[in-house]
Amino acid sequence: MKLISVNSNSNGFSARIEVYKRTKNDADKKVITFKPGDDVYTKTKLQVYEQVGFIQDMDATPGNETVIFLDFQT
């Protein structure tokens, strides 16, 4: 996973994160937009992200962009 950017606007926070996403034959690297409450595993369809959990919060402060994950399995 690689954090590309975090944005804040009137609709709330969103983050562009580079992840691997399942394709028909394999998995390809993609940049996907996530919002708080999104499940990384559900959006990527890859079991490797199952332990990552849900996105709980984001910080879009310049120089301190952060995505916080909440693992519901612990």
C-alpha cells in the first residue's frame, strides 16, 4: 500500500491509495479512492488485505497526511 494523497472537502475526507486489486487472471496495481468506513479487502478483493481492516479516519493536514485503519478482527 502506498498513500498517494488525502483530500478534505465539503463531502468529507477521501484518500487515493495505491494497492493491488484482483483482476480476472491475477492482481494489478491500481490507485483507488477510499473514504472513512471503507473496507480495504472489500474494495480490492484480495485476501492479503483482509487483516488491514476498515479505514477509520484521515488527516489531510499538509505534510502530515495520514490514514488510520481499524481492524475489527482483533
